[in-house]
Amino acid sequence: MINLTLLGATGSIGQSTLSVVDLHPEKFNVFAISAHTNWQQMLVICEKYQPDFAVMTDETAAEQLSREIQSDTTVLSGAEALETIASHTDTDQVMAAIVGAAGMASSLAAAKAGKRIMLANKESLVLAGDLFMQAVKDNDAELIPVDSEHSAIFQCLQGGLSGLSKIQLTASGGPFLHTPLSELTNITPDQACAHPNWSMGRKISVDSATMMNKGLEVIEAHYLFNLPADRIDVVMHPQSIVHSSVYFNDGSTLSQLGNPDMRTVISYAMSYPDRISSGVPALDLTQNSPLEFYPPDFDKFSCLRLAFEGLKQGGSAMGTINAANEIAVASFLDNKIKFLDIAKIIEKTLDMSSHFYPSSLAEVIDNDKIARLTANEIIQSYV
């Protein structure tokens, strides 16, 4: 029986993970779970799976859960508790699915404890990629990507890296793939969150609409596969059937295809190197519309351009971009700034920030805080 610690249990990745667990109760035990404020859903999860630990990072939510819970689950609170369950002796696998920089420290704790980390929190690599990958190496941890694109590349490279030329991430293009730049000025948060293929949280939905999500995935791919920016490519593919491709110097291209459902990559990460049923129906290409591919428009999707620029700069630039993006997206969702202002705020924050190479998690966190303050100051001029 594999003990699973699920960080971000109430989110879309967390819920999909639990649905895979439901298919294989003889293989997986939900050992520990976490959420931020949604104690009501955590209560339901605790009653069904009876985990040893439940962590609410919000103290008030933890108190509420403690009052309502009827099982023997121990309720903990605070960010440090995430690190406790991620590195716990009885934890075998960690599904790192906390959105944003808030998930970085617990993912790093799992790496230092030598766990299998199923990484759905790309910020761990965007902010602290060098430190994170070194921790994985030093502690014999296992790192399995859970993003559909990185899982696809990971699967395509199982035959080895010999002759690898480049990797290519596919991008759906979100809801505005064919929308002219001139029509994006007055986009509302609801419009930006209406993704055509995926059901996701509002923050990551906006990131998909701006293509920043793909930009962060480019940075993540750099660390996962140890490739420079000029060997990482992006192609727009609105059907989200081809999840990514790898190119070899003999002219061969390998791609991984499947229905757009995160349970496929989640089940693969949980069972690797084996495969188990995920509950996702098999792909039937005869029933799909023709597959389309387009080069990305870097003028319209300037967030993608900024991510490539940050990767080429290296060091703290990538963390600065991520922090500024989180602040800008939150302001957009609160109707404080316009959709196209998101990229402008990120670029201004990057221009105003000092550039260096962090040597510790404390320096990464300090840079994140400073970048957020800078972005907030810039936003005040828009309000």
C-alpha cells in the first residue's frame, strides 16, 4: 500500500487524484491532505478517506475543521505543517498541487526527504529550480512531472536522450487564440476564465489566457529536461490532443496523444514505471476534429515572450516574473486592472528589479516578496 500525501486536496488536481485513488483502493492510502481555507470540502474528504493528517494553512479554517471533524484525523495549521506532512517518514508519494509560490517550500521539503514528488506546482522550479533540482539529486528523490505537457515529454523520452534535438510544448491558446489583439482591451475576468478545453481554477485559467502558464512551463521544462531556451519550442494546438513532442536529429518526432483529462498524467505519475487505469476513455481520432497547429503570436501573447526572456536571463528573473504575474492576475480578477495590463506590469516589475543568482531558499523568498511589493506599487498607478 502506497501512502499518498496530497497537497492541495480541494483543487482540480487534488480532486482528480482522489478519483484515481478511488479506482485503486488496494494500491493507495490517502495518508495526509492539505488545503488553504475550504474546510467544508476537507471535512468531506476526511470522512471518506480517513487520513492521518489534515492541514489547513489558514488557522481559522483549521479551527473550524477541528470542531466539525468526527474521524481520528489530526488537524494541523500553518505553512510549516505542509512541510511536516510532505517530509513525514510514512509518506511515500507527494502530489504537489498547491497553486503558486505557496507550494514551493513543501515541495522542496519532499525533495529533501527523498520522496516521489509528483509535481503539479510549477512554481517550485520557476522560483527555485537550481535549488530544487539539486535537492532531488542529493537526496535520491524521484521527480515525476504532472503537467500534461511535461508528462508527455517525460513519456516520449523513456527510450533515452540519444540524438535529442529539441522539445516542443503544445499550447491550446486558451479562449483568445484567434481573437485579434485589438479586441483584448476590455476582456472581463469571466471571459478570460472560460477555457475551451480544461476545467481549472481562476488564476491558472487567466494564465492560460495570457499564455503565461505556457511560459512558466517553458521554464519548468528547462529544469526538468536540462535544456536551454533555444531547444524548447512552443506550438499552438487548440484541440489539446497532442500534449507535446520531442524531436531527434535523425528527423524523427515522438508525440504523446490523449484526451484532455488530467487523470491520465496523474495516474501515470502515481504508478510509474507501470500504468494503471485512470478512468479516462481511450482516444478515438476518428471522432475528433482535424488537429491544427499554429506558431505562437509573441506580440499578442507577450507574457510568453517575457517568460522566454526571463529564462535567458536566468537567476532571480524567473521568480520576479512569477511573483509579478501572481499580483497582476489577482488585480485583474478583482477588476482593478485590464487584461492587457497584466503583461505590462510584469515587464515593468522585471525592469525595476535587481538581477542576481539566489543561493538559498531565503534569498528566493526575499526576491519573491520584493517583486510582489514592486508589482503592487506599479498597479497603484493603474487604479
